[in-house]
Amino acid sequence: MKKHRGKPIVPITDTRIDNYSEEHTTPESEEIKDLIRSSDEELEYIDMLSGRVVGQLLKILVKISGAKRILEIGTFTGYSAIMMAEALPEDGTVVTLEMNLRYQNIARKHFEDSRVGHKIQLIPGNAQDSIKSLNEEFDLVYLDGDKLRYSFYFEQALPLLRKGGLIVADNVLWDGTVLEPEDNKAKAIADFNRKVAEDKRVEQVLLPVRDGVNIIRKL
């Protein structure tokens, strides 16, 4: 999820490389393309969509990890939930948490219209509260919600994650502003990255893909 405008930007990669990477990544399904068009028509900004490269990375991680239970923190309009649901076996489930009422309504419509919508459970409300009510085990957690609370969500999600399970955190470079963080979100993400790097309960790799993806494995 991305919502970072009007601030200095440090290019993560050359735009030509980004375009080349996307052109050589498996395209989204027609269903996902319809979701992108619909989201663009209904909202002023859709830069919080994960995008083809991150979306396909999620699908591959779901498949190679054998994940069946996924927790997503931050639904937006449902792009990543549907992408991951497409990669799940028929008995798999994505539990996705979203506070914004408008995003909930848009996402619900996309889920209802989707051929994989039956695999997705949307829990409305503040994720800080919703995550505390969960007592099930997950194979993969996709962290893409409030950047100020990444460290909080990490601590809440880790006990819910099976041994060997993955946490995938998006936007962990925050337009490169984590190098010299000044605003609160950049500071929070930089703190999160540092916390994860020092945590002996996990191993991780931070990839400079799109706006940064931290792939974290529970030991």
C-alpha cells in the first residue's frame, strides 16, 4: 500500500528497469485488470495497489510456500487479496483486515464478483483491534497497512505465524526516505526494518522491488 505524495523521492531503480521488469512479469488475470480499471474510476489515487511485480511475487511466494491460510493487513480495493487467493488451493483462505469504509465497500464488490471471492474473508474495523481477536495459525502474512504501526503488526502477527511461515512487508523503502528519515512514516518504517534485522526469531531479505519488499521467515 502506498500513499506518499508531495515529498522528496529517491529513485529505487531506473524507471526503464521498472518498466522492463513489469513487461517481463506474468500479466494479471483479466479479473485483476478489471479491478484496476474500476478502482481508477472510483478513486482519485490508486497508487496503493501493489502492482504487477509485487502481486506476482506474492502469488509465487504463496505457491512455493504451500500456504493455505493467509492474513492480510490492509485490503484497499482488494487487488492483493484476489491475487493471493488466485494462488491458493480451493480450500485456502485469505483473511484481510481493512478499516476504511469506502475501501471495504469497493473491495466487497470485487470479492463478490470474483471467481475466487469465496476464499476471501474481509474483517472490517481497526486492524489494531481485529488482529488481537485472531487466534488461528497462518502460513503467510502480507503487511500493507498503516506504516506507523508496522512494528506493532509484526509483533502481533508473529505469534500467529507457523514456524517457517512468511511475513511479506510492502513499501519498506518508502521512496528511499528511510535512508534519512524525517517524517513520522519514514521513521516508523526505518525502525521496523531495523527491528526485523535485529530480531533473532526471524531471517529476512529486503528487496529493492518497486517501493521495497521485506520477506521475513519465522525460524
